[in-house]
Amino acid sequence: GGPVLAVLLVSWVALGPCSLEGVENGAPGATESPQCPAVGVCTCGHDDYADQLSVFCSSRNLTQLPDGIPLGTRALWLDGNNLSSIPAAALRDLS
């Protein structure tokens, strides 16, 4: 829907021309972050080269945003979920 597309667009703009190579867990140069929302729901990865945190919550059958999205999150992936809306203030403190 519209709000999910907007979040993905904002994430894409934040990433710029960079790819996700080296950001996902297990990739060279990426380290797993202990500050991941709802342990077991999302996966977090920190790209040391770009010094950015990505939170991957794709295809998790989420009906609402997970709690505890770290403030340092630069890319938030919410595609493939069942979100019907995102509260206006939910992402206000994220960069």
C-alpha cells in the first residue's frame, strides 16, 4: 500500500546508489546488532563501511510496526507484510 511504499522509498533514498551487499547478516563487513526489535521478528545488520544500521522485517506477516526499532536505523525494510497503516509519528525519530 501507500504507506509501505513510502517507507521503502525513504529507505531507498537513504541508501542512495549503494547496494545491500555487505549489509545483510553473515556478509563480509557486516556485524549483527544486539539492538534489534522484537527478537526473532526482524534481523538487523550494521554495515561498518557505510556506518549504517539496516533493519530487515520483510515478509514477517506483521500487522503493525515492530516495537524497538533502533534510533540509528538508516534503512527499514517492511515489504511483504500486512500493514494497513503506519502511525504518523512512528518513524519521526529515525534518520
